[in-house]
Amino acid sequence: MSIYKKIGIAAPEIMLPVEGTDLEKWAVIACDQYTSEPGFWQTADSMVGDFPSALRLILPEYYLPVETEEQQSKRLADIKNSAEKYLNEGILKKLPAGFILTDRSTSLHPSRKGIMLAIDLEAYSFRPEDKALVRATEGTVLERIPPRVKIRSNSPVELPHVMLLIDDPQGSVIEKAWEMAELQNIPAVYDTDLMQDCGHIKGVFVQEGSSVADSIVNALESLLDNNGDGLLFLVGDGNHSLASAKAYWESVKETISDDEKEDHPARFALVEVVNIHDKGLDFEPIHRVVLGVSQSQLLETVNAKYGDALSSEENAQSFIVIGGEGSSDIRVSFKNPPHPLAVGTCDSVLKELGYTNVDYIHGEDSLRSLSGANCGIMLPPISKDTFFETVARDGIFPRKTFSMGEAFEKRFYLEARVIRK
């Protein structure tokens, strides 16, 4: 594994299922998806059966609130046993040090390109005050870290669903690497449909030291050099998984020598890097619904509390309050908003008014279907063009600000990496 400290990455020895493995059964979606839809995970379990699968190496978060501690302990033991079995029986094979170029297609987008690489956890921080090379984009809920640390500390391998973003409007890193790989006719190391109509993914391996791998490193260094803030990567998806990897590494650091710390496998985390400007990557706002409160009730309390602070200017920061069928949408705007983003202002207002029974909703149609007896709040999208600038200036976004695409477009577990010496 070669380490590039300046840009906080490494070219890891990625592991893939041995040739002949049914990859449609092997690959499975990120553990934090479909948490309220048990049918997805039950179907996945039925499809996989006794075949080798990443499903046997992860703990879907759907199970966390519905299983006892004893049942979850058994799942952790099963994960460890499956990982050891796949390693011992050669079901997982190790590639030389390098990167994998990915190309994901779904029914919504014909292509979303990325690069699989390892990130140096010493270069990452989820604390807003830290000006790290790799930064979180939203607040980290510390209570969500321990269950994931248990999985990481229990198993000899990691499977990634973390997606990092780079700000590369010229396409100098990922798009350029794909262009070079296609000109060189580099064959795919995997090319498979994904279960339950979640699309297709193709991966091309580029070895460390090759012209394509060198192009990736050099282009990332140039991006960093052109950014005076020292920010190169933002966490788009999997913030809590990366935070858990960091927490596990901090515990490992206390038990090893300084020499061992330099290249210990637990110091790194496998991630997919995606260009924020990729046309296959949608940024969707996450709306709010205030449960058990009508549109008129919420507007009455807002006007009573903030009447003098409200604005009628067209360009003022605002969000839209939605009622039931037949009611008009009402825009609420502020002269001097308490937060630089509308989502932060909304959350601040709801908290100050004592509205705590709030749910987070993806999609305008879903929001409107829930509004009536409840009050929907529709929020504006976050701009890709100012995304990095906003984090550099203001720190993390409020919790549940944005979503990168629909649930079925999320990253699938396919690649793996050993995290033990």
C-alpha cells in the first residue's frame, strides 16, 4: 500500500469476490438504507440464501431497534465468522495496490463515476472547528458510533459505503482517469446488475504506478494546491461510518508503536470518491414535517413570535409552509435569519417554538401526502456550486440538510479490505 500524505490517501490492496461469484447476490446496499422497510432486507436475505454475500458481513440498521442485545451479539459473531470463512476459503481475493474506477447507473441516471481509494483517518475530522483535509458535512450523532465500532473491531475486514466529494468542475481527477482507462482498453474487474432493481455497476482496476493512477494522484494534489483553505474532501454519505472508523483507529493507536502507526491498516478507510459536479449525482433537500400540527397553527405561532422579523422581500431567505389539500402554500421569509441557510433557520425556529415532534422527509410528493393534519415545511435545495465554499466558511451543515440521490442509488457494498495486521 502506497501512502500519499499530502492528499491524505493511500492506494490500498482492495479485495473482491473470486471469479465465478454471483455478484448480484454478493453486492448489497448500504446498511443505513430502508430502515423502515423490512421487506427490502427480507427479500435480500431470501435472494442470498447460502451464497457468499456482503450481506453476511454487515449489520443492516433495520435490525437495531427490533432485536435484543443477545440477538445483535449473535449477528456480530456471525459477521466475524463469515469474514474469516471468506478469507480462509479464498472467496475474497486481494488485488495489487491501486484504485478502482467505478461507474454506477440507475433508472434515474445513466452514469455516476467514482474512484475507490483509502483515506487516511489522520487527515479526517468530524469536529466543525478542525480545518482538516477531510471534513464532515453535517453534525455527528455520537450515539450512532458505538454499534458501528463494534462491527469494525469485531471483523477482520471492512466494506465501505462512505462516499467522499471533491470539488472538480473541470473533471481533472475522475473523468480524466476514466478517459485514460477507456483509451487504454483496461478491462473491468466487475460488471454486474445490482439486486432489487437498484441499477448496475462496473469497476476498472488501475494499479499503483500506472499512468492512470499517477494522473489521479497528481490531479488531487493540484486541487489541493488551488484551495487555500486546505479542504480537499467532504463526506457526502456515510459520515457516521467514517467517524466510527476514526474512533476505532484512535483505540488501536493506543496499543501500537509509533513505527506501526505509519502504515497500520486500521489507520485507513476504504471510500468512494465522487465529483460533486457529476451529472449523475443529485442533491435533494430533506424537508421537515411537524407532526400533529396544522399549517394554520404553525403560522400563527410563527407570526406571534417573529412577526417583526419577517420579510416581504422576494430574495429574502425563506422556506414554504404546506397545509392539506385545498390550502395555499405560504412562504415564510426572514429579514435577518438566525442561520445562513434556510434549513438552519427552519430548525432554529421549530426548536424555539417548542415543536420537537419533527420527521425528515425526502421528496415533495411524500411531503405533501403527509401534510394536512401535519404541517409540511418545504426547503430549498443546496447549491453544488457553493457547497464547498459554505462548509469552508460556516462549518458543517445542520443535520439532515441534503440527500445524495434516492435510496436505491446509494452505494452498494462490493469491495473489501483487510483492517488487521
